[in-house]
Amino acid sequence: MLVDPARAAEPSTVIAAGWLASGPDAVITGPTAAFMHGCTAAEPTPVHVIVPYSSKKRTRPGLVVHNGMALDRDRRLVDGLPILCVERVVTDLLCTAAPASALAIADQVLSALPPNDRPALRDELHRRLRERPDPRGTRIGVRLLDLATGAAESPAESWLLWRIVDLGFPVPMVNHWVCTIDGEPRYRVDLGWPELKIAVEYYGHAAHAGREERDVARILELERRGWIVIVVRADDLSSMRRVESEIGQAFITRGMPLRGRAAGGLRARRHRELRAG
């Protein structure tokens, strides 16, 4: 296959090359398939493909080979390449991918649909999780699917939601509108517990560059309305110690100390723990 050198590094070219190297019985899967379905939260490379158990294809640099069944049933064509349907892709990733990434992908798939169409997709994903031949990861998969709303406006908001819930805090509302006394929507908070007037705002580098004065004024107005606002920045996603402490203190201030809070509920348990449980 001849490729224009200017396009050699484009994801579509790399994906096509990976599939061609895998043979005609391969189907694109995993985060590569999610990327082809329009999920920017998914990394397209290395290229993930799935082949029948009878295939002798093996993983090699730049190419991750999985084995699976029912490939013809879930096969679709996107840009001329065979790819697993979005329902199969999301189901598999909910059970196998890093939880934060899986949640972000599920959120993006749901957000691509009109709100009235999301329950049908959610029902189909739950059905596939129940009937998945490999039960490993399905417990976490169900919990992640229940967290996904399609309301997150960026992968970072989904990642932050996962981190907060995984720390043992109650599930916050996503993109909640704070209204005026007349009921008119005025401010939208990224994550929050409206009944307690606790908000968590994510300020990414790009989206909030040059908006510092406006952000400060917005926080002051929310605080004037009685809200406690915790600001999370991109660097906080790697270490949530400060954020965890501030959210915990906010719950204490509201008279709701979370004494039984346990972290790690959205992480896969080790094999021994699964057997013991």
C-alpha cells in the first residue's frame, strides 16, 4: 500500500495499516474503535484489533491483538474499515479499560445522542454487561455505566467525577444549573451537591485561559448565594489530596461528616479478593 508521506502519521492511516497487518478476519476494537466512533477521550494508538480464537495473529509493537467471539454479529464498516459496533466497544471498555477513561468514553457516546435517546442505549449496554461471556470487570462496568450521564462537557469532567466518587463521596450532579429567585438559570456548576450547596468547578488550562477575572467574579457570586466552591485544576487530577480534604471539610461544614467513607470502590478487586467475596 502506497501512502502519502504527509499523511503517514495521521490516525486514520495508522489504523488502516494496523488492520491490514492483522488480516481480513480482524476487526478494529477497544480504544481505537472508540476513537473511530468519534470519542476524543480515546487514544487511537496502539491499534487494537480483535480476531477469532482460531487466528494465529499476535500482539507486536504498535498493534494489540485480542481474541473474541461473535465478531460478525457486531461488525460494522466505518470509513471502509471493519469496526465493532459502538455498543460492543463501550461494553468491553467499561469492563477492561482504566475506569476514568472508560467513564469518559461512555459519557461521550451518550452525549452524542439526543437526551431522549440515551435511556435506550443505556438499557442496551446494561443488557450486554449482563450477558457478557467474560464476567470479569462487569461489576465495575455496571457502576461506571450508572455514573455516565452524557452531561459532561469534556473528558476531564468525567475523570474528575470518577475520582470524586472513587474517593467515597456521594455521587454529585453533573452540570447543575443554579437559578435566580425567579427560577431563571444563571450559573452552571460542573459537579455539585445542590441540596448542600457544595460545588466542584474544574478549570482546565485551555478552557479558562484569560478568564481569570470572570472566574473569580463567578465564584464570589456563588459564594454570596451560599455555595461552597472547590476549584480543581488540571494538576489536581494527578493528586487529589487537597481536593479530597476540601470536599470533606465542606461536608463537615454542612453538618454531614462522612465517617464511613471508603476509597477505592470503583477499582477492580484482585483475583483473591474476588474469590473471597
